[in-house]
Amino acid sequence: MPPALRGKSSIYKAMSQLASAHGAVDLAQGFSLLSVPGTSAILDHAALALREGSQNYTNPNGTASLRQALVDNSKRRFGVDLDPEEQVTVCAGAQDALGAAMLGLLEAGDEVVFIEPFYNPVIPMAKLTGATLRFVSLLQDDGSYRLDEESLLAEMSEKTKLIVYNSPNSPSGHVFTRTELESIARACKQYDAYLIADEVYEHLVYDDNKHVSALEIPELSERAVVISSISKSYLLTGWRVGWAQGARPLIAGIAKVHSLMSFCLPAFVSEGARFALEETPDSFLGDLRTIHQGKRDRICDGLSDIGIQVIRPRGTFFASIDIGDLGQGDDLAFCLSMPEKIGVAGVPMSLSWNQRRAGRNLVRLCFSRSDEDLDRAVSAFATWKRS
Ligand SMILES: Cc1ncc(COP(=O)(O)O)c(C=O)c1O
């Protein structure tokens, strides 16, 4: 096995396994245990499509109707005109699209800059290509994060092929601002680099924060690809429907790798995803946001009431707690002991920085869970703190 693939399996899975071994509340894995009104109509439609639709291979780039729904959606939301033949390709979830982007766009001699904290699975895929990985951290003060343009430029050179980031950001909860995207656009232009923007949490943004898509930045129109999926927006992580949209040469590379690996998506899930994008009422995404904002406040208020320092996220469905204040020095060791010691599972955040150079005081908790689970987690922390 190449060195990039050696090592332990997914941290998310490992933490969930520990949760179930100890009967702990699983706030580790980034999937939802909720459903939004309107979900059953999507399921019914997909079930009908399974019975009545094609059972054969579909177009590897995605069915024509799903690609059309995706470009219509981008036109409606961001005012951009994308060509459904050459500027969109469908993948088996955002993860497939991200892996395909690394394999399809990078080669030895290239450099790629990851904005930290990053989404962990992209790193080994980038390493497999032989490219050189560079990292720039979001600066953190007082529970909020920001991107510093000078620090980004310091990691770039003529060799930089790609910048990669995810916003709304997992695990930090930061929502990149238009100003930050404009900094990234300037950096791409200066070094003639491309951009991969992972926007899977695009609809999970709270208070007066607003998701800004890389598709909205005119200077990025020839340089950026946006990757997203129905996983978090429609709480359908198991369907494996994702996509990449944007600059033609990048889409071609992603589509090529996807077609060599998973080849295509089933017709019925493609039709279910099209229905979700085109035929669910606007209230669906509004409800998704309202429900999650309520969950965010429930767990953040609950934890801060018992004296735990929490970073209240601007987006995503993850909050983070500062364990430094609790006398715990290392997030990984703490997370390994949490299910047994406290009865709650979370994810160590330092693994989202290169060589764990930051985040050792932070633990990520997923709040896309029932109120009962969230309350149980808060009382478990309270009992542990008192003991
Ligand atoms: C930031 C980020 N990007 C991508 C993914 C992968 O999403 P998908 O389920 O669409 O493959 C996840 C899943 O947790 C994620 O958190």
C-alpha cells in the first residue's frame, strides 16, 4: 500500500464504534439523525423511480435531468450560467468528487495549498498524486476564525496548482466571507492557480451569516470548481449523490476519474436528487436551517450553562468545545476516553490541521441529533465535571 494510504481507518468511524461499545451518545459522526418535513416526498419519488425507471448504467457525468436541475439551481441562487454538458458532473457524493479532483488535477511537481482546518479524507488523496502539500491555517481569536491573505500568499508560488478549502467549514464552523473569497481569488490570479471549494454545508448557515459560493465570484469563473452534495442539505448521506460545477478543464479531470472509478450513479437516486433540488418547496431548506439553529443553541447553551467553553458555529452542524479549560491537554487522548469516561463521543479537531499543529484543545460535537440525545450529552458532561 502506498505510504499515503497507510495508517488507521477513519477517525469518525473509530469514534462511533467506541460510542456504541460504551453505549455513549454518538456526537461523532457527521450524519444526521433528524428529518425535515418534506423528506418523505423525496423518498416516495425515488421509490417510484426505482420501480418505474431504468435499471441500467446512466451517463457517467450524471443524468441530463439532474445536471439541468443543478445548473438551474446555480442560476437561481448565484446568477451564474453554467453549461450542463461541460461545467457540471455528478459524482458518488462530495467525497468522490473531492478524491477525483485530487487525482484528476494534480501530479508530481505540483503544489496544492489546503486551508486548515481541512476535511481529512482529501489529504491522502492529494498525497497519492505525488504533489507537494502546503497548509495555511485560519487564524483564530475569541472563538472566531478568519483567513489572512498574506499567510495564504506566503504558501503559494508558481508551482501552486490548486487551493482547497471547505465553507461552511467543518470542523471549525467558520463561514468564509465574500472578502475572504476575494482574497482567495486574488491569490489564484497572482499565481495562475485553480480552486476547489467544498460547499457541502452550504444550506446550514445561522444568524445573519450568509453562505458565499465561489461560483458567485466573477474573478473565479475560469478557475474554481464548487463541490457539493445532497448529503447534508437534504440529510441523505447514504444516497451518495454529489457534484462538481465550474471551470471546464477542472470538470473534465474530475469527470474522467469519476467515470474510471464509480462510473455512474443509479437512475433512481439521480431522479430522487433531481426531485429534491427542483420540487421540494423553499420551506424545506428554511426548516433545515431553523431546526439546526435551534439544535445548535440547545447544545451550546446547555454546555456553557455548566461551565464548558463552547465555540458557537456560524455554519455546519458541529459545535466545538474547548477542553483546555477542563484540564485536558490532548484532544485525541480525551476523545478516546470520552465514550467510557463521560458517555459521549466526539471527534478530535487537531486531526484537521497538518501534523496536528493546532486544535489540540478542541473537540467537535455533531448536533444534528434529537433533543433527547443533546440533553443526555449535556447532563453526561455535567455529571463528569462534578465527579
Ligand atoms: C467538509 C465535508 N466535505 C465533504 C464531505 C463528504 O460528503 P458526501 O457525503 O457528499 O460525500 C463531508 C462529509 O462529512 C464533509 O464534512
